[in-house]
Amino acid sequence: MNQEFKMKHQFINASAGTGKTFTIMEIMMNLIEEDFILNQATNPNLLSKILILTFTEKATGELKKRLREKLQEKIQYASDVRMKTLESNLSSTKFIPNLDYKIYLQNLDLCNISTIHGFCNMIIREYELETLTCEGSKLVPIQDKIEQALYEIQHNEWFVNTTTSKNNLIHLLQTSDYFNEGKKFISFAVEKYLAGREYLPHWEEFKEFENELSNSIEISEIEFSNLQTAIDKVLLKIAELKEIGFLDGNKSKGFQKLWKDLQVKIQNSKHNDLNSLLEISNSLEESNLKRTEGGISIKGLDVFKFSSYLIKDKMVDQWKNTIEDTLTNDTIQVVNKLNEVFINTISKLKDKFLGYTIYLTIKNLKNELNESKWISYDQMIQIVNESISTNPLLVSTLRERFDTCIVDEFQDTDQKQYEIFSKIFFEDSHQTGKALVVIGDPKQSIYGFRGADMETYFQAQEDLKEYKRQIPLDTNFRSVPELVEAYNQIFSDEVSQEQNNFFPIYELNPKVSSLQNQEKYTIHYNPVKSSSELKIQLDKNFDDGAIQIVKINPTNISHLGEFKNLWADFISNEIINLVVSNNPFQYKKNNEIEKIKFSDIAILVEDKNQGLLIQQYLKRKSIPYSYYKERGIYQSPEAYQIKNIFECLLNPNKPSSYRKLLISDLFQVHPSQLSTFDEHSIESYEKSIIDKWKNLSKDAKFSELFRSIEQDTKILWNQKDYSIIWERKITNYRQIFQKLLQFQIKNRSNLEELAKELNKMMQEVQSDEEQPLFDKETERDAVQILTLHASKGLEWPFVFLFPMKVVLRNNKYSDAPTWDESLGRRIWKLSKFHSINDDVYNKNLNENKRLYYVGITRAQLRLYLPDLVLYNSKMLYYNSIIQSKLNSIRSIYEQLKSNKYFKFIEYANQENDTNNLDKLKIEKSEQEKRSDLRFNFFEIQNSPKANYLLSYSSLAKFTSEMNELFSEKNPNKLNDEGENSFYEEPKGKKDIVLPLGKETGEYLHKLFEIIAFNNFHENNKDIYFSNKENQWDSTLLKNFTKYGLYKNNQLTRESIKSLNDFIKSKYRNETFQILWDTTNALIPLGNGEFFRLSRLDKKDYISEMLFHYKSHEGNLIKGYVDLIFVKDEKFYIADYKSNLLEDSSSEGMQLKIQDETSSYYLQRDLYAFVLWEYLNKIYNEEESLSKFGGVHFFFIRHMEEGKDNGIYSDINTLDTNSWNKERFHKIKLDLQMRISSINQIKI
């Protein structure tokens, strides 16, 4: 930035890659140099008068680093100028001496570079009297306090002081789904209200719902009877039209079923029974039955606008004449009546119940806040804002302290934050001489979920207009000219009332706001220029298309999973072509030819599941990758190592913690030598060090303890192998030790309290955008996988975008800004209390536009985008945003033989040249080779070879142990006893009685082993769900007791003293429900049909089948398969899983099983391979392949009678042959590799 900075306000609009941080540094240098010239003296105190605010610790660290580098650069420049002056024997009259910049560098800590929350926290702590805060008031996450407040309401308000009848309360809790989605919405809404944003209605208005909830609710008997008659009439009309052949039987089936279900429910309900009325309203909400302009809609499908939904194709022309006066009018009348009676009265009652609970929660929390017991992060902002608004003395004090405020990433501010630094630096600035500089890019505002509000950006832009210091940064210093030009074409403004282009972005929904209001809240794209001074440039042999647009062409265009898989497959193959083909990609860096490395490539994903999917494809091709999981230093391997040390010192008799320390990088003891380290048998260096640590911790000499951990162990021993990874590890240890020591000194904590504090820090959720300062996974030569949020501020030569997020149009809980004509301004509303689906869609669409803009602009040389034109355009945000632009670009450029901007590719499933795969394995860098040798210090030369009998669980356990001990990716995968944890904790998915855990899993597995499936035929259902004893009750109780559920009061929560007690208990009912649902769920077969286990004859299946598999090295693997059954002459495997899944959808289960760090995929492949080997002994190879049906995993807590929920299936179908010879060969190689790894370290 070649301009002087005259202590004036500035509004700097910085597009992606245009040098935002560089500009901030130039401003800082201008301030320093101007001060020196004006005062003719070096004044390091100037730094203390400058305040730089940003939004993340990562950004503050980067700014401090860049400022230090800038000062060092100035010092070197001044030195060079002085030397040249001396050599030429000229006098230097206009030149700033070295000393001046060195003093600024030495006093760099005086500069106030902080997050906005850090700045506000400083004000509260240093000005407690002015901000009316109490000393020692604790800063806590608001969600913890909301959870506590709801607990108190449940126990004190509802069940003690409630005016609502108990029956009404129970029904409202059930129908509002309070303990799952309802509670989540309340927490969401309370947090939003407390953050200070203006919502409609105001939270205090919810108080009026109290009286409505206390009254009895009913519908008049006459009205109820009239509804029954009207629905009967609609059904009669449907039957008449079907009888004369007018309606299509298949198409109208669902329409008819909807009305029949309503008819049955109303017939079985009473006009004054709230429970049944709520059930009917729930049904109406689920069907989304609404009146529309064209007639009615069901589940979003406008039935009467798309008449072919109901009528036969040949009857379309007769639609209006025949039906409009009969079925249409009758149906519309009933829908109107249903909405009036149920949706607008009964259904709203649930929302009012949630609203009243929101009122109680906020009221209670505000009372606590007024007592200053604690503050949240949002409350901290509000306290500072209110204090500055009401206390002129505080404002005056802060103005004396600071002269200039620079706000970085201004697009991520909210109204309250802007008001704080606006009041200090902007108001009355013509008298105070203060300056406010804001720098940001509205196109990169991607933290709306964190409270960022674009209205603040627009307001500041308006406020600073009169100063005429609005500076656009419009030269891109990141990307090559070809890419910049391609960006300009993709992002170019196309003014339209539709949001199907990138830009402009209408922050207000165009459908509900006037053009005048829209323009005020609209983000435009202004073309940027390319720089001729780039350090990185394209080589002329590789300049064919800066943006590569890849049309994905799967076999099944209706299945999004196929698009994802095919795009992941293309990415992995293209990386091989770029890096290790016979003609690898080259580019120029500082005018030198560079070959592309894996670390030059980034794959930007939208969520964890996409990241896991692309990992699998990179693994298959042996491509090194680093999955950047947004961990801070407290989620690093070093933090887990310190946790292990604390556990060992606190529990010296716990062998697992002791062993973990011995084989860690602290002592590097080989596992084969662990038996010689029985702590009671020998005195060793390692044991003496640990004993020393015990004594130091007892004496509270933690400074010495931490020093000993660093100096007396082997964590520094790899200095000869010095690298950024080594430095990162050491820095992590030191940072954590420093933080713990500060906590210990402040609180005089003992070791147990330190361990709790460390555990608390480790459990804190890291925000999506927060990059750890020292724990990067991006230094080694590996492809980088990041979320789009995490990629902000970073850049790579090559970028692949993975944009396949499905559109959410009907969020269960959300908020959105909308224009309110009655108020004449923009205001926020909540989805439960307003119909804002269009506004929510508009907000989410805009968030994704900005997110994709960030991702796309990370590339320096080349960008890869998928063309998903074959997928339903309305289903994906990506298609809604970019598809029409891609189509128009394709029509312009596709016919050109060569162009530097766009290249078009079509991709269908294919395998890459295996020669490249071999070359890839050979050409790994030395650093990558070292990082692959996870057990390099365990190698024992000339060790005798031995054969072992392994179990499946030991194989899975070994894999998990290696991940835990030596991988940075999945620490603490095992429990302390080293057992595989197949039992996940529930996350509000469904109410359960039988506890999760090993005992319950063994109990249910045993029952499935001994029961006869055909005993659970639907004709016998009443037997199992009555309170009378049946043939299986004694078996259930026997195993209930055998597996520890009877004895453990914590698990059962009630006393069961006899069979009769057990028959009456909820545990017996849930057990039978699980058995019944599992045996009567619909299980898919390869021919496309479904069947139930209850229809299987005993001769057609075997439970708990024992197997032994002999590997090529002579080792035996032993295990049990839960179930093998034969259906339609095909053999299928099934395994029971008793855990609850966080995501039990088909796609969620697919991703969980495919995760190669889990035990699921290993279990599936091993069992399948064993069965195939068995079939090979009976049939020839081709026949055994045809006989192999596939593998099912039964997640029994998610299975339901008559449905295919909770069933993961990997089976051969009529269309796909997923279990083939090649796949079994890969499994065999994988098993050999795992067994060989165990042999290398087994005693």
C-alpha cells in the first residue's frame, strides 16, 4: 500500500488474496514512521497506543509474527541502505537509522494485538468498578448454564410450582419432543436471545403463554363431528373417481392413504382429549398438508398444480372439467378446516410450551447474571458495550490509553462489537483525533453461526462514507493471472431476483423485501486484477485450464452417494497423474522449475463425513494425506501424553498407564520388553524417573516436575532429526506446561486438580475456524484435507473443492433476518414462532455462497470443480449457486481447442494405471518414509520368528492400540483395560432402558444365539408383550443375571427379586421389543426383495459359528460369526451391534463402517473373507462367488418391525457385484499386512 496514513478513519474492502495482512503491516509502519518524522525521536510507547483487534487466537498469532518480520525487514533494509551509502562515499540525509526500528522490535510486546473477546475481558478485569462486575466472576460457556437452568426448571417449576395439569404437561413433553429436539431448540433460542441480537417476539412476550398452558384444551364436539364427515366425503370422492378409472391407482395410493389414516385417527380420538388431538396435529405436520395457491400440497409437492400426480396421463386434459368442482373443492375445504383446528390451535400449543420454557430459562439466567456470579462470552461483550454507553469516564480513560484501532476481519463482527470500538474511536473523533480502521471482505463472512451479522458491515460502510477513505484492495497477489480471470468470470455479477448465481448476494430475501431495501443489504463482486510480481507462475507446458470443470457421470444419477464416490475417485486418480505420472506437473517458483509435491494439494470439504470419504480413496491409492481436524494444542498427542503421566502418578498401581509411558516417545521401550519392567521386580532408569516425578508431585514442585519430564526423558533425543515437526512437539509440551503451571500457582492446585484442569481443556470443543498455533498436520509432504472454514487465510497451488451439501429447507430450529414492514427495519425471527422457511433458505444459501467463494479463492495455480448437472439441481446448494454459471461458461469455452482459463472433463468410474501406483510407493520423500515407520524404534534385529493363535478381537485390538499409541489421529481409542469399545454413548437419539455397555451387548448376543427366530412370528406378538409369563421369560432372567445386569444397581436402577418382578419390569419389555423388532425388520436381499428373520427355518441359519483361519505365515485367526443364513441359495453374514449410532441413516452407517480406523470395516472384511474361503472348499471359485450374498450389520437398537432402519448392508445385487475376486484379494493382502505387523512386535 503506497500511501501515507494520516491518522484518519479508513474502510478497507479487501477481496480474497489482495494482501489484507500486508496492508495492516503497511499501516503500522506508516504510523511508526510518521510519528518519528513529526517528533524527531524514536518513541516505542507509540506501540502501546495502537490496538489491533481480530477474531481468533490463530489470527493474533499470525499478526504478531508478521509485525515482527516486518520490523526485521525494515532493520535489514536500513542496514543495506547504510552500507551502500558508505561504499559510495555519499552522505545519507534522508534515512531512518537501524536503532529506531530495533527499539520498536525490542518493545513489540507493548503493541496490543488481541481478539475482541480478549480486549473486552481486559476491560472487565481492569475496570471492575466502571463495568460493575465483581472480582473473580467466572467466564463460562453459556451452554453449560442453559443446561443447568433447564434442569432446575424441570425439577422446580414443572413438578413443584407448575400451574399446568400433570396430564397436559406429560402430553406436551411427548409431542414437543422436549427431551430431544425440543430441548435443543430451547438451548438454541436462549443462546440467541442472550447474545443481544434483536428478535421478534421479544422473550418477555412468552410469559403470556402461562395462562394458556394452564387451561384445558378441547375442540367442540360439533366441530369434531363435522371434520369426520368432511374427511369421509373426500374418501368417498376418491373411491368414486378410481372406480370410473379416472385416477391412476399407483399415483393416488399415497394420497388416499393419507386421508384414510386421518379418518382412523379422528374416529379413535375424543374432542376433549389433548393427547389424541396432539397426535393428529403431529400427523398433519409430518405430512405437511397445506393450502396453496394452486390447491393443496403434501410434503412440499403441490398436488393440484402437478395434476399428473393423481390422474392418468390420458386424462390430463379433462382435469379441470371433471375434478375441480368435486375433489379439489372438497379437499381444500377440509384442509382449511384441519389447519384452523389443529395447526393453528393444538399444534401451536407445543410451540407455546417451548416458548414459555424459553422465558423461564432466560429469566432465571438473567437473575444470576445480575448477581455477577458468572458471565458468558456474549454477556462480556454486552457488559462492555453498556458500560461504555453509560460511563463517559470509562470512554475517556480508554481514549487516553489508545489512539488508533485497527479491526481485522471486520466482516465477522456483530452490532454490539462494532458499537464498542465505534464509541471509543469514531464518535467525537474530530475533537479527539482518534482513528478507526476497519478491514474486511463481506464475501468472506462465513461465521454467521457464531453471531457475525452483515448488517454491521453495511452500517460501518455507511458511517465512514463522509470521510472518503474507502479503499478497495483489488489486486490479487495469490493466484496466477489465468486463474484470476477465470474467477472474474465465475463470480461476475448477474443482477436477478433469483439467487441462482454467485453474485450479487442478497442478504435480504428478494421475495419479501423491496428493491430499495435489497440494495442496502447486497454484496456485489467487483473484478480484481492480477499481479505481475507473483513468486509462483504457471509453466507454459501446463497452462491448459486454470479451472478444471469435471462432469461427474455416475451409473445412478438419483443417488448422491454415487456422485460423492465418483468425485473422490477422480480426485485420487488426478493426484496420481499430477504427482507421479511419467509427466508430472511442473511450475515456476522464484523463476525456478518446481515439481508438484503432495503438500501443494488441498482438498476442501464441507464436513467430517466428506473428509472421511476422501481419506478412504487416498488410502486405496497409497497417497499420503494429512486430515486437518482443527485441534488445538490441548487435543494434540503431547496433551494426551501429559494426561498419561498424570494418570500414572495418581494411580501408581494401574499397569496400563505405566505401560503407556514406557512405550511412548518419553522412554521408547519396545513392547517385547515390557515384561521386564514389572515395577516391583527391578530398579531401572525409567522407574527411578517415574518415582522422582511422584515425589515432586507430592511436594507440589511442579516447575521441577515439568522440567524433568522435558530433560530426563527422550522427547528431546531426536534433535539430530530436527524438523518443524520436532519443534512443534517440543513447543506443544512447553506451552501446555506453562499453562498448567500458571493455573497451579494461581489456585495452589495439587496433582489431581491439575489433571482435572487438563482434562477440561482437552474436552473443550474447538471452533471450526480455529487453527492450532503449534499443532499443525500440514508440514510433511502429504495432501491436505481441510474443512472450508479451516481453509480461510490459507493457500495452495492446487485445490479440489468437495461441495455436496444437501439443501435444508425446513430446519427444525433456525433463525433468519427478514424485513418487517410494520417495523420498517430488518429484524431476526425464530423458525418455531414464524413461518420463515424462505428466509432461512436464503440465509443458508448466502452462507454457502460465501463459503464456496472462500474455498475457490484458495488456489494459486489450478482449481478443480465438479459439474453436478446430472443431479437434481434443487437438492444441492452448490448446484443452486454455480450450475447456471458453469453451463454458460461451458457454452463459450467448450468448443475452443485450447484455452488457459477453463478445461472441461467428463468422468466415469475407472481404475488408474497401476504403474503409477508402484511409482508412488517408490517416490515417497524421506520425511514421509520416516513418518510411515510408526514403530521405527521397536525394530529388533535377528528376532526369531514364531506363529501365533490370534483372535479377531486381538487383531482389532492391536490396530486400535497402534492408533492410540503412535497416531496423532485417534488418541484414546481403547479403554484402560485395552478392550475394544464397540459401545458408543448415546447422544439423545432415543430413550433407552437397557444401559449401553459390554454387559448388555453380551446379554443380547446370547439371546439371539439361543432363541428360535420363527417363534417371533407376527401371530405370536401378543404373547411377548403381555404381562403373563411366556416360554422365554426364565431364559431372559437367567442371562440378565448371568451378565451382571441384575447385580449392578447403577445399571438396573431398580430391584428385581423374582421372575414376577422381572416380567413387570421395563427391562423385560425392552428386551422383547429389541428381539421382536430385529426378527421382524425388513432385511434386503440381493434380488431387491426383503425378508424377515422370523420367516427363517432353523435349518437355514447357524448362530455363533466358530471359525479358524490360517494365514500364509502359519498364524491362526480364531473368531465367531454371530449369524450365517441361507436365502434363495445365497449365503449371508449378519452381525449384531447393540450400540446407538449418532447417525443411523443409510449414509451415516455407510461412512461409519467404511472408516478404516474403526473395527467395523475390519470385521466385515474378515468375516466375508472367511465365508468365501469356506465356500471355495465346497464349490469352484466362480460358483462360490455366485453363492456369496453379502454382509449385514444389525444395529438392533435402531431396527423396527416392518422397516429396514438400522441395517447396514453390503451385498451383491442384480446391478452391482461388489463382492468379487479382486475385492477378496485386497482383503487377503490387508489381513496379511496386519498379521505381519503383529509378528514384528509380538514376543
